[in-house]
Amino acid sequence: MPPTRPSHWPRAAAIALLLAAASVACVPPAAAAPVDGAEAGTANGSAAPEPRIVELYPNPATPENRGEYLVVSLPERGNWSLSDGYYDADLPPNASGTVALSMAPNRTAAIRGEFVRPSLSTKDGATDAPEIRRLTDYFPLSASGDRIELRRNGSRVDVVAYDRAREGYRWRASWGEWRPRGYEPRSPRRTAGANATPFVLPDSPGLPVEPLLGADDRLLVAGYTLTSERVADALVAAADRGVRVRVLLEGSTVGGFSARSARLLDRLTAAGVEVRILDGEVERFRFHHPKYAVADDRAVVLTENWKPSGTGGRSNRGWGVVAEPSAGAAPTDGTVAAELAALFAADFAARDARSWRAFRADAEFHEGARANGSYPTRFDAPPEPTAANVTVLTAPGNAADRIVARIDAADDRVLAVAPRVGGSDDRIVLALRRAADRGVDVHLLLSDAWYDREANRNLSERLADEPIAVDLAEPRGRFGTVHAKGLVVDDAAVVGSLNWNPSAETRNREVLLAVEDESVAEFYARAYAADWRGGGVFIPVTFVGGFGVALAGAVAVARCEVEIE
């Protein structure tokens, strides 16, 4: 049975606590730092001074790693050298300031782009863009891990140790982590007073597509895959009426790129839609996995793909939000749509984004099954959008941190839904367990699809003795399978593409919205209550957080399900 819920805090205090905790979550976790904490810095463990090692690039995507480099900051000319315990190299005697050192400086210069040319600020221990100098001694950087010392007159003054470096990734001292070429982290962006309309699928398949149909100026669609004829029709119609239409998708989908998608993308390209596929070398993300669209000043963020089983309402239980400016707000400044448009522009113009024509020339395509389910409408969206504070979250970077912070700040309830999680020790699951331990009403609803069932049942059994309630969804004719990734935390909701596992949290491009509004949270809570055990035998009344209207809605849905059975 779920734990007894503690008494309510004042709602404003709870929201303030959420926001304060979320701000703390913007600080990168220590676990993300690739440098061995016992080794980084000076030999005596004090704060890293000048001189120092400020950047490493040991594994470029070139034959024999030609063009690898490291950047050092040298306060003055002197007898400087490098050592990794196997090789030693003297630095050029006249080197000083910020210096990039390479055995192949011509190759380094050719590929440096955003690697070494942007100015390294004073917090990096340097003030200038680095000069590239040749290392005349043999000093290879190991991609499998190394420990590099910067020495002066033979004495160690700085050391950096690292484990295996992924291809195309670089490390910088101020980051404390490895980042792929072209990737820049984004801070959470909050829009106050945006109009938010929540919905669930398969109940409301019209809502995610409706903004696409009304676009007049710009239409940007980002996703993992696109196989929906209905969405393609909307994009072609928009292009025909002069709207600037762009589409960005993943090129290495699990199971192969869909032949159905290829046919639709051919059609879009012929209609003048610019399509790009994230599949170039070196890829910044393991998968481009978000599901969002920008139509003029309206934004749609979903847990579902642009395909019949997702936005088509043919199978998946999904969550989504339409966000748009409130009356009187500037149409293109400081809005959810503006933030997502900026994200789209950065990813669309990135080095690993290939044109559809280039991708198609050397890709293989695979036919796949098509969802054809039909499901009843049980959860209509609110008839009018509600004013809410909406924050755009992204991964890699801030999404997982912000989710953990929100759960850690929960006072009353946390209702979580996901197809599957990365195990009982995944950082988000650990946050759920911490919340349950301190008396918060915590429920976790998982998929019962055949490919998820064993792992999810094992997790449920492992957590059986803890105060967190875990169950597998029983659709009972209301949807096919759980694909939603969402949270209700007190009077806030988080909706988006992020799966709860370390790879998605740190390596995938993901997009989520955190919506702070009581009515939005209650809408999802009612849907969640009906999905818990199929809306039949047991509906936890604590789901609705003590709000009478929401309780009545959840009970009404439960009774409807019992009658149908």
C-alpha cells in the first residue's frame, strides 16, 4: 500500500522550494567530471593555479588520430616539458601564454574549428585564443586513458588523469567533463505566464498536429523518426502556402531507418521542405531523440514520435503539451517557441546534420509494422489553455539534474510514468526512493509490453519492501502500451522525450517541458490514476493531492472502467 501522505505545505511555499532546488541542480554533478579528482590540480592538492593544462583532445576522427592536441597555459617562457610516464617532450623554449601543442599542427589547424580557436576565458586559466605549436618530440595522447604532467625545470606543476576518451570528444578544465565536437550545454529557460494545454494520447491525436496546420511563417519539426502521413500532409501543405518548413531526424534508429519514412521524406523534399538527418561524423549525440515542433509562436513537446502509433493515436499512452504566449506577449522573444527554435537552429546547422539527399545516397531502409489500433477518448484536454510557468529542459546537460531536484524538493506526491528505467539505482529512480523514504506519496507506473515486462517485473519485486509503489500498466482497451515519460510533482508536471537511463540522460538529445500549474498537474494526475492498474481495482485517492474536483474526475474514470469490465 502507498505510504500515508504528510500534511500539505502552503502551495506557494512548495513551488518556491521546487524553484530553489532546481537552481541548485544547474551545477554539474561531480560524477560527470572525467578527471581523477585525486590527480587533478597541483601536486599538493591546492586549487589549480597557473601554469596548468586547460584542454585535451586525444581521439580525433582522423587516421592514426593525426591532429590530436593539448592546450596549456604558461605564465612565462621557461624550461617547460610534458610527461606521461612513458614519453617526455620538451615544449618550445619561447612558448608562453595559451599554447596548443600537437605533433601535427597543420592537421590540428585544419580540424580545429570550434576546438581550439574560441577564446579560453580567464576561468580556464588563459586569456587568449591558443597559438598552435609543433611538438618536436614524440608525445602521443592515448585514447584509452592517460596521466599527463606539465613540468617546469623537471618538477611537476600540474597533472590531469583521464580514462578512455570517446572519438571526437574534448576535455576542458573549466567544464570538468568530455564534450563532443559542436556540443554546447544549454541552461534551463523559463517562460512566465505561458499558456499551456496538456493532453494525452491516444485520446487527443488532433492536438499535436493542429498547430502545424495553422503555421504562417515557420514550421520546425524535430524527432527521432517520422512515418505519419497526416504529419507529412501538414508539412507539405505548409510549404505550399509559403511557410519555411524544416525537419530534423535521427539517422541511426534502432532496427534501421524506415522505408516508409524514406518515402515520406522524399515527398517532403520534393515539396521544398528542407530535411536533415543527424548521422554525420563525429556525432554529438548517441540518438537525436526529442519530439517537438515549433509552429510560428506555438510549441508542441511530446513523449511520442511523429508516427501512427504515437501522434496518430493508434497505440501508445503518451503525454504532451502545447505552449504558446499569453495575450500581449511578444510573439518571438522569451517564449517557449523561441527557445525551441534556437535549439533547433543549433542542431540543424551542426556538423553532424546531413542533408536528406546525402544521407539517402548511402543508407539502407527497412520495412516495419504499422500500428492500426483504435482507442476511445477518455481524457479531453482543458477547453481553454491555462496560464503556467514553463521551463524548457534539454539533455545532455540539465534535464536529469532538474528532474532529480524537483523530486528531491517534493512535499506531497510524485507520480512517475515511463516505459522502463535504468534499474533501481538509476539516479532518477534513486530520487524517487529518497522521496518515498521521507514520506512523500510516490508511485512509478511502467510498461507491461512483452519486451519490457521481465525487466519491469524484476524492478517491481526488487522495490517491493520499500515505500515506493511500483506497478505495470494494464491498458484494458484504453491504449496499446505505455510510452509516456512524465512526472507529476506536487503542483508541477514534467513532460518530454527523456527515458530514464544513463545513456539517455547524458548522451541523447532530449527535450522536456516543466510546467508549474495546478490544473495541468491535476489533468495528468487524473489520467495517471485511471492508468494505474487499468483504472479498476485500486485508484489511490492520494493521487489527486486533496483537490476535490480532480478527485471527482479520477473516481468517475475509475467507475467507468469498472462498468466496462
